Amino acid sequence: MGMKDQFQDKSEQWQQQAKQKAEQAKQQGQRGRQGQGPDRDRMRDEETERLQREEQERLDPDYDM
């Protein structure tokens, strides 16, 4: 087996490992989202809006003084 064949085999092994890891991560992500549904998204949106409001209030100058 020549050097070229060895490098090609190693490259194919790394590609397979990368595909397997990507598939595992995808499956774990799907399992983590099961059962949480739209309520979690709604809570995240409300939290984001609240943080944006607080940041805006902090940055707005206070003209009441």
C-alpha cells in the first residue's frame, strides 16, 4: 500500500467519524427538544423582549430630571 492510499484511507476514516459525530449531535439535539415545544419558545421570546426593554431603558437618558 502506497503513501497515497494510506492518506486516502485516513481521510475516508475522518470523514466517516465526522459524519457519525454530526449524526449523534443531531440526535441528541432532537431528544433535548422533545416535550418542550412552543411553550419553551414563547418563554424564550418573552425573556428576550424583557432583556431588550431593560437594555433600552438603561440606555435611554432620563429626561425627568
